Amino acid sequence: MTFDTRGHNGQMTHFDQHDSFWLFGYGSLIWKADFAYLESRPAWIVDWSRRFWQGSHDHRGTPQAPGRVVTLVAERGARCSGMAYRITPAVLAQLDLREKNGYLRELVPIHFVQQQTTLDRATPVPEQRVEGLIYLATPDNAAFLGEAPLNDMAEQIAHATGPSGSNSEYLLNLERALQELGVTDLHVSALAALVKQTA
Ligand code: SIN
């Protein structure tokens, strides 16, 4: 089952006239930045939670045996941390192709993690926020799988594999990348622990 979002995303012209703008990655875009970017910064968005609820029929699974990859679900007050990249509009065609299995471009406020120098710990750092882009797979896309018991999701991830590699590699790379960012995501770590048990 596929739902190719390229046509739809191509009509989104919001950033076309910008020299550059920010893309927020919360899944494989954190650990597999295989596109050109001008700079990257740890960042977060609010009112969204990361969940392994999106089916992957093209990268980490097949149409017959889809894998599970992350999308975001709306949750008031929740905070999702990831990596933001400053990109040019020319990069969007490559990203649209990569994210074509159900993901739509969506505008969100992106908050940057502030780096404070050791010399200046007493001064509060002003919060920085920009309007940027995410790729979001909503429940109405054809590849959406939705919630399932954690054990069932882990079982599916442990066994699925597709043209981009195994589904467990996707999950464990994400777990590692979040650890490196100093981010705790209980959904990701619980699934990773279960998948490691089945390995
Ligand atoms: C993202 O990483 O921001 C989108 C989901 C994915 O490609 O894994």
C-alpha cells in the first residue's frame, strides 16, 4: 500500500522564495542526513509526540510486510526533540522523494536548544524560535498503521526489512542519535529494549 505524496508536497510553495529555511527532523532525518544543508542545530517542537505508528512499505519494509517508522501525533504540552537543518528550497525535491510514503510538508514553530558558554552561565539565554518545516504522516494517509500494543510493534520492527535496510536498524539508530543529543524518549527506548531482547 502506498500513498505517494510528491504531487501534493510539490504544490506547497511556502518557502520557494526563501534563500534558506529550517527543516526539523525527528526520525531518520536525525541520523541519516544524506541531503545538503547549510548548518544543523539541536531543536525541539511542542504539542507533538514521536510514535512508531507510520507504515514503511518502501524503506524499512515491503508492501507485503511493512515496517514501522516514526511520525508525530498531536499531544498538548508534549515536547519532541530532534535536529534542525537549514536548507535551500532546491533540496526539497530530494526530501519529497525520500518521504513520499505518506508524509506531507507541514509548517511548525521550531525552538532551538540554546548553547550557553561556560563564561556566561548567569545570563539567561533568550529563546529562539523560527517557523520551519516537518514531514508529517497524519492518520488519514494510506500507509498509517496507528497504535498497537508495544510488544506487537516491537515484533513487527524486529522482523521487517526493506530496500533501505532492516527496521530494527532504523529504531536502534534513532535510539543512539537521541542518546547523543541527550534526549530521553520513553516510547523509543521501550521499543528498542524489546527489539534487543528478540535479536
Ligand atoms: C523525520 O525524520 O523527520 C521524518 C520521518 C523519517 O524520515 O524517519
